[in-house]
Amino acid sequence: MRTRGAANQSLYRARLLLAAWDRARGEPVPEAQLQGAFYPAVRLHLRQAYGWFLLAVSGVAEASAADLPSTTADLPAPEPGKARMPELAEFEQLEQSGWLQQLWADDSVEATPTRIASPGLLGSDRDNHGPAVIKSWIDELEVTMARMDDSLNEY
């Protein structure tokens, strides 16, 4: 599979799910239930988009889903005599403290009900990861991908 195309496809799917989540917010369904339904799926597509784009930035044009890295640490070392792309250093920094760190850091609370949202309903510590936060992650990845595409085309 073409890595850059797969990154675009996963990003598009994340946007589709975010739009569906936004439409569903008009239904008489508790927000905690909508979040539980949409958040993991949107995040999965964002993580996949990021993995595919990491491969593309690394110079891997074709790959399978089995090769998909989660973070820069999962990438193969550059070929002997080749320097590591500076874009990867930027991603590495964002994985440590930034929106990418948020995207990956929250597995431990994903399905853990922790407080009463209202009588009879459980909420979670992820209440701050609603559609607005997800949209910001999608926008960040999209802008970063476009910017890095431009710089990579200069090489």
C-alpha cells in the first residue's frame, strides 16, 4: 500500500467519524455514550494516519499494515550513510510533550468509568477529549503533513 495515500485515507476516515459524532450530538444520547462510541474509533484512524505518514517521511513508499509504526521509536534506522530526517526529530519531540503525546497517552483511561456524570450514568476521565480536542488533533496532523510534504519535496 502507498504509505502517503494510506495516511490521507486514515485522516479522511477520522474526519468522517468526527462529523458523525458531531451529528449524533443532536440525538437524545448521553455525551458519555457518544464519546465511548466515537472516541476510540476516531483515535484509531488518527494513529493509523500518523503511522503511515511516519513511514512516508522515512522514505518508505510501500508498506503493509503489519509494518505500521506507532511512534518514531518503531521506525527502522536510516540506511548507512543517510541522516535521519529532521521531520522525525520534530515528531519525536511532539510524542514526548505535545498533541501526539496526548493522542497516545490515554489508553489507560479509555474504558475506565471513574465518576458519576449524572444519576445512573458513569463518566470517565476523558471528558476533555471530546470532539473539539479530536478536531484539533486532526487539524494538527493535517497541517503538519502538508508542511512536511512541502519540505520533503525540496529534497
